[in-house]
Amino acid sequence: MIDHDKDGFELTKRHFIESIRFPTIAVVVLWIIHLYQEIAGWDPGMYGIMSRRFWGLQGILTGPLVHGSWGHLISNTIPLFILTAMTTYFYRKVAMRAFWMIYIFTGASVWLFARDVSHIGASGVIYGLVAFLFWNGIFRRSVRSIMLAGIVILLYSGMFAGVLPDQEGVSWESHLLGSIVGIFTSYWYKSTLEDEELEKAHSSYSDESTTEKQYFLPRDAFDRTKAEREEIAEAERREQAFNQTNHGPFWWDQSSTRMY
């Protein structure tokens, strides 16, 4: 029993370390880029997503990596780390595919539909991860995904105001489009269940299949017309009346064809 508990703890510890590896690398890359930006003095807007400009296509890849200030970077660092870690820990089968789908599709949507300005920062990806984690609770409907969606709402409910238009200095289009992409990504991967979700689903199916269900109405009640149901009921009444009046002498058991 002790060895089993120890093994389980080691597996959980290893899984946790693996889950925070990519978020840590992502945050470190952002900070290195911003530090170099401050030292070199180059304009981050040149690497943002410039909507509907051919040269702005590069921003789909580089836009989320650059930030306008240290405050901008810090405000994005913590939610990006936490949300990415939650995604890689709880949805490890689809985590990396979902992250890069949100990353690329959000950038492409901003390039197509956003205002004609340079859009920078990782906030679009952050909003996509929030939507992905929340809508997993709706699409998957497992206990774990619903609880995780509730935690996300408690932590980041204040972010909903970020999708409102006409906010000066804020790429609200990135927030809104990132959220839409996050919903789409959650729907796209809703059938790729984790091992724990598969075990729960299999257990629930087994319980239902072994339990005999009782129905208030016959199963074919809505498959037959009223006339057909009345005809069947009348035939049953005639058969019952015939059996009551023609059951034979009391010493004759018709079910077993034996005499007493």
C-alpha cells in the first residue's frame, strides 16, 4: 500500500513538472525578447499584426511575442503561465495542439478582421485559453472539466470587459477573436477525452447497461397510431375474456397438459 501511494505521488509529481515545462519556456522567451527589445531600442510595432497588410502577416507569429512596456509584459505573464499550465496538466492529450491552434488562428483572425493598426502582445492567446478551458466544461460535461471551468470563471471573470470595443490602447479585437477561437478549439477537441474522462464514461455506461430500466409507457407507445393501439388492446381483452370462459374443467391444467 505504501509503495502504491509512493508510486502515485511520483507520477503526479512528474506530470506536474512536465506540465509547467512549456509554460516556463514560453514566459522566459517573452522576457528575453522584451529585454533585448529594451536594449536594442527597436519598435515592437514593426513586429505586430498589421491587419490586411502583406508584410503584417509576419505578425501572426511575432505579434504575441512582443509587448509595448514592462507593465504590458507583466500583466500578461502570470495569466499566460497559469492558463497554459492548467491546459497542459488537465488536457495533456490535446494541450499543445490546442495552444498552437489558438495562437495561429487568433493571429490570422486579427489580421483579417481587426482595425488597421499594429496589434501586439499575448493577450489574444490568453483570452483563447480562458475560453478553451471554460467551454471544455460545457462541451465535455465531465465533473473535472466543469469544476475547472468554474475555477477559471472565479479567477478571470474580470477579463470579460476586455472584449468590449472602443478601448483606447487595447486590442479588444484580439481579446474577442481569441475568445471565439478558444471556443472553436474546445469544440474541435471535445471528443478527444483524457484517460480519466474515458474511465468515468466507461463506468457510467457499465452502470446503465447493468441496471434494468422501468418505463412508465410501453417503449413503442409513440411508434404506433391510436387506431393500432386500440386494436391491440381490444384483441387482448377478447383473448382474456375467452380464457376466462373457456378454461375447461377445473382438473385440467392447460399449461402443462396433465390431468390431476
